[in-house]
Amino acid sequence: MNAIHTIAKATITECIRSRVLILTLLFTVGLIIVSVGLANIALGQRVRIVTDIGTTSASLVGSMIAIALVTTRMAADIRHRTMDAILVRPIARSTYLVGRALGFWCVMIILTSIMLFSTLGIILGLGHSPSMALIVTFPMVWSEMAVVVGLSVLFNTMSKPALASAFAAGTIIAANFSDQVLTSVKNMQTHAPILSRALRLLYHAIPDLASMSLRTEAANRLVFSPNKIIFGVAYGLCYAALTVTLASSMFNKKRS
């Protein structure tokens, strides 16, 4: 556990020193500009749009930042032979990978929290109180980032950085449209059964990010079930743990 903690802490430090914080700052400034630009819209609509933009951006922009972080840092480890220096010590390869994944996730918790807090601040600045769904969106987004980090780590152990980024981004995009994939499966059952079965396998393999989102409820101040939060967070963490475990197993089989 000490080794995992040390590697995770080093990962957080490396990421904070990178340019990722600039992207987060640009997001915050952009959100403020958007909110000011919506000044002529009815107040209720303005709050709804700012909430929708803030939560959606925290999810989608956060996912892209997570994929870029994992890919660039792991590629840098190989290029600068940092990984070799670490693995010379009595540290298991899986320990290194878990520490890295945990560090990346902590960084994404920090960054998405900044994004969501900026959204809360703008809403309060407009003289409105945020919806409860927006407040409890925090752990949902954090668990979503765990899934993105886990998938990115998995793909980076399987392929080159460019392909890993493409696979991770494609999977996340598909995961955000999992309902449409399921609809396609049902529509193809009669005239294309083989393709239907293939899409069904894809549907069960990709994460169900729709079950981990409260964006609609937050933007429209809708009532939500506490069970959705519990299930979404548990599902995200379990999926992330599974992907990191699979990545560790594959990483252990690779030659040093």
C-alpha cells in the first residue's frame, strides 16, 4: 500500500505541473463568458442552460482531459524509461499500474470539482440556489472519471498511445449513447441477427454512463431517486476496478 500511495502521489504532482490546469482555467473562464452572454435570456432559462453546460462540460471535457493525461504520462514513462527505473525496485508491475491509475483519478477529481464548483458559483452569482441534483452530481462525475481512467489505462497497456487514445475516446462516446445502441440491437434482431448479437455484446461491454448521470435532473430541477446515486457510484467504481485489474493482469505478462 505504501508503494501505491507513493506512486499515486508522484502522479498527482506530475499532472499538476503539466498544462492540464490551464485547460481547467480556460473552462472556468469560458463558462463565465457564456453565462454573461446569456444575460438577455429569461432567468430560469439562464440558470438551466448554465447548469446544463457546466455539468456536460465537466463530464465530456473531463473525459477528454483524463484520456490525454493517462496517454501522455504513460507514454512519457516509456519514452523516458521512468517505468524501468521504478520497476527495478522490488515493486510489482501491477502495483505501479494501480498507483498510476489512482493518481490519475485523484487529479480528475480535483479538476472536475473545480469545473462543478465554478458552475455552482455562477448560479449563486445569478441570485439562485443550485438544485440538489447538481450538488450530488459531484460523486457521479467522480465515478465517471474513474471509469474513463480505468479504460484509458487498460487501452494503454494493450496498444500504442495514438490507438489507445482513439479506443478510449470511441468507447466513451459509445457509452454516452448506450441507449441508442440498445435500440439498434432491438431493431436488427429480425433482419440482421448476427449484427444484432455483435451490438448486444458491445452494449454489455461498454460502460453504461447514462446510469451515472444526473445532468438532466440537475438542469431541469427534476426529482431523482437516491438509489440512482448509490447504483451509479457503485457501478462506476466496480467497472473501473475491473478494467484496472484486467490491465494489471495484462501488464504483468509483458516483459520488462
